[in-house]
Amino acid sequence: MEAGAMSDFDWAAMADMLELEGEAHSPYVRQALEELKHLTPGRILDVGSGPGVAACRLAAVFPRAEVTAVDGAPELLARAEERAERLGVRLRTQVAEFPEGLADLGPADLVWSAQVVHHVGDQQGALDQLVGLLEPGGVLAIVEGGLPARWLPRDLGFGRPGLQARLDAALADRFSRMRAELPGSEAVVENWPGMLRAAGLTEVRSRTFLVDHPAPLAEGPRQSVRRSLERQREMLGELLDAEDLATLDRLLDPADPAGVDRRADLFLLTAKTVHFGRRPEHR
Ligand SMILES: C[S@@+](CC[C@H](N)C(=O)[O-])C[C@H]1O[C@@H](n2cnc3c(N)ncnc32)[C@H](O)[C@@H]1O
């Protein structure tokens, strides 16, 4: 796909990785939606849905609601439609580029937006717009922050121990560069609950959910780790030293018994933070 004007990545090319990751991380979505099961939303938006793993879950949990998956990448929305059909849930899709396309989406009783706001230059402005979509009393849930994933022991048997900590540091650098290069990029203290309050929400709270797939890993989470590692190898080449690059190459070698495809000690452990807030009935 041609990356849209506001896109920082070629999202469509990442469809497989996003779907595998969405599935591997789905335990946190289930737990987060448990927190919302008292709601009876008529209209739900999943803003930046990607291939629709969470959107389909929303449609399953709230079968009476009209659920719309919204994304800038039509290829990912096609995946979401296929997934909804496969799972037998009702899902609409809508292509929209953020932030300019956000204004036309509402109104909704529940807006879910996972790992998307940080891809918009003006994060507070994006939150203000998401809040603007809510009906009075409506709920916004955004997924931001949490903890980086862990897949392997600190000493994985070759290379310099502590690879994952160095990958985290390189990713943090890469992330800052990505944010600085976004159109209309605004620096802000990334205090998500504070930003939700500043956008006018009340009853703001944050909950963190564990994603814990212990070794030995099933094929789905194992593939998700592989894709993620391949992507880090691609993105971080210039930020890592030769020894760490050689370690990554060995981990990604399908023929190597110590590689991620074959080793028995691979696991997937991460934590996702969901920030919830409600639009007051009366402003
Ligand atoms: C990191 S993925 C998250 C996907 C899904 N919400 C999840 O948590 O797995 C970010 C998604 O936001 C979409 N996105 C990012 N920036 C966008 C923009 N400026 N306009 C429209 N969509 C955008 C991408 O196409 C991608 O599907």
C-alpha cells in the first residue's frame, strides 16, 4: 500500500504481524472488556482497529451494538471483514485517516482505540477529538503504555546477556524519532489519565492486564514473537552493535535449534495498560 500522508509506517504490509500479535495479546482485550460488560452501548467504534481482532471481540461481547472498525488502511479493514465473517460476528468498517478523519465518525457510546493515539502528531488533540465522538455518558478506552514484551531468558545461551533490555532502549530511541517526524508533532507529558481528564472525561482510571504465555509456546504466539523480532531486526539495524545483530540473526535462523522457531524456552510475557474515562452526562 502507498502510505497515507499521515502514516508513519506501511501498515498494510504489517497485516500478518498485527493479526498474529492481536491474537497473542487477546487475553488483555478479554480482561479489559470484562470491565465494560455492565454497559449497553448502541454504537461502538474501534479507532485504528488494524485487522480487527479487538473489534471482533467487541462485536462478540456486545452482539446488539453496531460495531465499526475504523482504520486508515483499507487492506487491514478487509482483513477485519474476513475475520468477522469467519467468527460469525456483525462488524462494519470505515476507512478514515487520523486526525482529520476523526471528526466524521461519531457519535458513539463506546470508543476503543488501542496503540493508535501515539501515532498521531498531536496526541492531546487526538484524544480531544475521540472524546468529541462520545455521547453524553459514553466511555472511551485507550490502550497506551504498559510494559515491553519479554520472550527469552536474560542469558539465552549465546551473545551478550541482556539483549532484550538493549532492544527496549533502541526501540525507545526509534519511537522518539518516529514521534518527532509525525506531521504536527507536539511534545506532551504522556500522562494518559491526565490527558483524558484534560479532554473532559471523568471517572478516569487505568488498569493493566498481563499477557502471559509460558513456554513452551503454541504456534500462534511463537509466530508473533518471530514477526516482532524480524521487524526489530529490520528497524534497529543501525542502533545495535555487531554482536547483538549476530545474536538476532541466529535467533531468526529457522535451521538453528537455538532459534526462536525451535527453542523450547521461548515465552511471551507482556502487560497492556487500558485507560478508561466517561464523558459527563452534562458538560
Ligand atoms: C499499532 S496498530 C494497532 C492495531 C490494533 N488497534 C491493535 O491494538 O492491535 C496501529 C493502527 O492504527 C492505524 N493508523 C495509524 N496511524 C494512522 C493514521 N494516521 N490514520 C489512520 N489510521 C492510522 C494503522 O493502520 C494500524 O492499523
